[in-house]
Amino acid sequence: MLILTREEVEALLDVDALIDALAASMLDLSTGAASMPDRNAALVPDRDGFMAAMPGFVPSAGVLMTKLVSLFPRNGETGLPTHQAVIIVFDPDTGQPTALLDGTAITAIRTGASSALSARLLARPDATVLAVLGTGVQARSHARAMCRVRPIRQIRIAGRDPAKVAALATELAGELLDIPALEVVATSSYAEALRGADIVAAATHSDEPVVRRDWLSPGVHVTSVGYNQVGREVDDATVADALVCVESRQAALAPFPAGSNDLLEPIRDGIITASHVHAELGELLAGTRPGRSSAEQITLYKSVGVAVQDAAAAGLVITAARDRAIGAHLTL
């Protein structure tokens, strides 16, 4: 069995290749070629946490796998990752376990890359201003990935802790020096970051909406990956006005721990119906559902994270590891 550490996974996973691989996995999912049951979880109520199982098979990647992922929001107070995971890959011909990978890095990188794929499909081609809401792992992942698909010239950072906002702005400004004339700005509020932004990347654990319709400009593309069992990132008015896209209708509209409160609560309250979910990413890619209809239309990609994305990323990492003779081997 091939064993790959977090550092090895980070070194092996190419974001540009991943965005393309995610597109193939989304097509597999929407056409029914992939196999992906709903996520299920064991709860740890005393810690507001859970551990979930996410199995999937993606023919385009040739990957059969399962991810075991924990979400413990309080970890953010101690410096530990809120999401931690391992991925086990099996031979799709025999079912034999073939690889064990760190899944924490894959979860972070593939989530940002999937949002970038949504921006490639739905954001205006001339989008230059990116608002990043949050200061954690996903904020970093989204800032890096969005610059791969649109000509970003300004990144605005917003979050609850001004010191973390300033630190992230400094970090990204130093890291993204290869992007011409890029400005990274620490803002004082979510509203300040959002006004005039062309793309919004919301990645918080907020239980109150940080994306509000009154703060958005015409034509903005919003991506939302944040999750809270008792709250949401995006307000009713934004959801109601936007063209809404998801990875999977079944996953996004399923009960906890698979679905999204950002969609389930407006449906429950009669603000929208399930049919308001316009398209899956795979349907946009296949051309079976249309994308943006005008430059002024607001678009929203609400992500819940799905196993086929992890499978696509794991396939790339394993191929690169074998090509470069990286990783340890263990016989169980």
C-alpha cells in the first residue's frame, strides 16, 4: 500500500490539472456514471463535531475510494485544522486497498479548485476583484485557485479577527508575487469587502449570513463553502435572486450531514422551491443547462463538498507519486 503524507500530497497536487480533473468528475456525477452515496456521520455532540464517511467511484479518474473526515469547528480556537481527513483508495478491478493518503490537504485544495471551476463556468470573464470572506485554510485555498481562472487584480480579505485579516493579506501579497499588479487589501468588514466585488469566496463557520444581497453588485459570482450545523453564510435575498448551482442536487438538498442550510432553510421557509437550484456543475459542463444569461445576473455556487472531488484529486496525487517515486510502501 502506498502511503502519502500531507506534505507529499501538497507537493504533488497541481491545481491547474486538478480543476480539469474536477470538471471530468462533475460530468461523471451528473451523467450518472459515478457512484456516490450520501455522506453519513457519527456525531460527537459534546464537541459540536462529527466524523463522516464519503465513498465514491469515478470512472474518468479510475478511482474507487472513501474519505473519512472530521469536522470540529472549535479547533479553530486552538490552531488545529477544523477539517481533518484520510483517504483510502482501492483497486477498482479487485477491491484491494492500494493507497492511504492524507485527506486534510486534499480537502482544502480541491474545495478551492472546485469553486474556481464554478467561477470558470459562471463568473464574468473580466472579473478582477475578489472578496475572500474568512481567514482560515479555505480562504487561502480560494485566493490561490481563483487567480488561476480569472484575471484577478485585487483581493479583499474580510473576517471576524482584524489581526488575522491583516496577517492573511500580508501572507497572500508575499505569496502571489507572480501575478502582475495584484493588490491584496485587508478590509474592516464583510460589507466593505463585498461592495463592488466581481467574485466572492465565502469560507467561514458563521451562523449568521456574511453574504447579504444589499452588499452585492450586479453580475457578481458568489461561491460559498462554509458550513455550520445551526446557521448559514448566505442570506435569503441572495439565494432568491441568484442563479444557483451545486455539485449535486441530491447532496445539496439532503438532510444533515450532507446538505446545505443555505438552501434547505429558504426551501423550508417558502422563499424558494427545490426547483430554484438551477444546475449542477456537470450539467453546465455538458451544456444540458445554461449558465449566466446576462452580465448583470448574480450567480451562486453553493458547495457541500462531494466524494467524487476527493477521488479526482486522489487519482492525480497517486499518479504523480508513482511517476516521481514518492511515498512509502506498507504491507498490511
